[in-house]
Amino acid sequence: MAKGNAAPRIAVVGAGALGGYVGGWLAQTGHDVTLIDGWPEHIETIRKRGLELDGVTPEEQFTVTKARTMHLTEVQSLAKEAPIDIAFVAVKSYDTEWATMLIKPYLAPSGFVVSLQNCLNEEKIAAIVGWGKTVGCIASVISVDMFEAGRIRRTVARGGERHTVFRIGEVHGRITPRVEALVEMFGPIDSAKATSNLWGERWSKLCMNGMRNGVSAATGMTTTDCDRNPAIRHFAIGLATEGAAIGQALGYTLEKIGPLAPELLVRLARGDKEAFAEADRLMTPGSNSAPPNPRANIQRPSMAQDMIKGRRTEIEFMNGFIAEKGAEIGLAAPSHLKLTEVVKRVWRGEQQPGPATLGG
């Protein structure tokens, strides 16, 4: 972190949906932020008219004009400036290594990198900058979408006291001053906490992504519509059950996966019919205490957004990764393997998206 009372210099490598949303909020609340992105039109649009952020309430709708921007080709100019104290890596998992290498030369001696991503990328980052310079930040149930250059919208309500969105932790599990500082920094964006269970939080979020992202990408349906379809809803429950069983076998202390508590997932893995009925009830739209979502008709997880845009998906780093880790310890994950292959076929144009891809 910056010495004395100096404000920390922050870089966001990957100013897309999540990186742009978090970076925009940090800039709006007075932090020294530089947004770095590989999409030229996005950076130029922000320079011309600011970064437009949107949400489901009026106070979440504003234009950020205080954030500095950089094209990838301009990053080298950071060598002339004071070093970066906090670098958020917010790119897709398959871009983690190069993004970390890009910012590494400009880190302060006490600077560090925060993985603001889906999947488990801390090990990749640590291999480049070291474990001591690696921190994790899970963004849980945030649903942000960069629907055009310079414009990002959030499609679900803020979590607030009902749901903690940002969970920030060290790889060794201790609560450190830098983690506490990050929690304070994220507070104005949404609810945040320091976690001593980074790996359990990470695996639980991976399982959540595993039952949401690929399913929406393969079917072409919104999350809500997927949950309304019994066959697809049951397939998603199977994904959560397999993923949780593998995570627990690997030694992770799991958190809730969506509305499904770890204890319920243990019973599901044992084939408990009452547990399945309870999970089915919890996954059915309108059955829980969550507030109505006025943007349910457009809410799609990141992989479904990538599919629409023709971008490479993270399927190998989500469902494929879960299946791979299961195979290493002798636990099969047939649902994850199936979904991985379906998403790849849909992305290559070999299969049309729709509920039939998953038996719906």
C-alpha cells in the first residue's frame, strides 16, 4: 500500500463488466484509478463521454469522469510514474498470465495483485508475482453486463445486509491490514467482508458459476428462465451436487452455493430424496426471500454474454476444471463434462443453443 497518508495508486487490468464496474465505483468515490483495457473502442468511448454505470436504483446510475484510462499499448508509460500499489486483474481466466505479466513491472515494492475474477486464478498470479503479492476477491451474485463500449449495467439489486457481495481474503487465511483496507474501499460499492476462507469461498463461487454460466450459455436462456424449466433446473442441481462433493473431498470448507446450503448439498450427494425436493423448491423462481428482479428478462451470466458476443468462454476453467479436479481424486462429474462439451459445440456453431441441449 502507499506510504504514509498518500492515496494508493490503483490499476484495473481488464475494465470490462466487473473490472469497469468496480474501477468506476472506486474512481467515483475518490480513489486514484487507472482503467486498462484491450478494447480500443471502450477506452476511447470512456475518454469522450465517461464511463456510464447503471443499476436497478437511481443512486446506482451515474457517469464516471474521474478515472484515467489506458490502452494496452500505453501501459509502458507507467514506468515514468509513481508505482502501482494495488493492481486488480479482472480479465477472463485464460488471459490471467499475460495480464499479470503486463502490470508486474510497475508494482511498488509493497504493491500486490488482486484477482477480481471468476474461477481459481490465484495460483497463476502467484507464479508470476509471488504468493506474498497475491490477494483474492470474490464478487458473489453481482451480475454486471458491459452491453456496449463505455456502458456497464448491473442487473440485480445490491446485496446490502441480505447478501455479502465482495469477499476478500489472503491465500494463507489470515486477516491482514491490506485486506481490511480493501474491505473499507469496497464498502461504498456494496457489502464487503474480509474472509479467512478464501479457498472455500472460491470453490463455492466456482460451483455457483458452474451451475449458472454454462447452462445459460448452452440454452440461450436467462437465469430466471433456466430455473423455470424443471429439466434444466434439475440439471443445475446436479451440477451443484457434483461440484460440492468434489470441493468437500478436496478439503474446502464450502459456503452456500446460491440458495443451497452445504449441509443440503451433502444430503443431495447421498441421494436423499427429501433433500432434492427442498433444493428444487429453493431453486424455483419466487420461492425464496430475494426481492423481485426488475431486470430478470435480461439477466444473463458472463458466459452467456460471451456466447452472444462470439467471445471465447471460460467453460474449461469452470465446469471443465471441476471435472478435472474430480478425476484427480477419483470422483466423476458427468454433468460437468457434458456441459463442457455442449458449450464448446454451441460456441463453435456445431449445435444450436436451446433448452434441448440439456434435455429441457
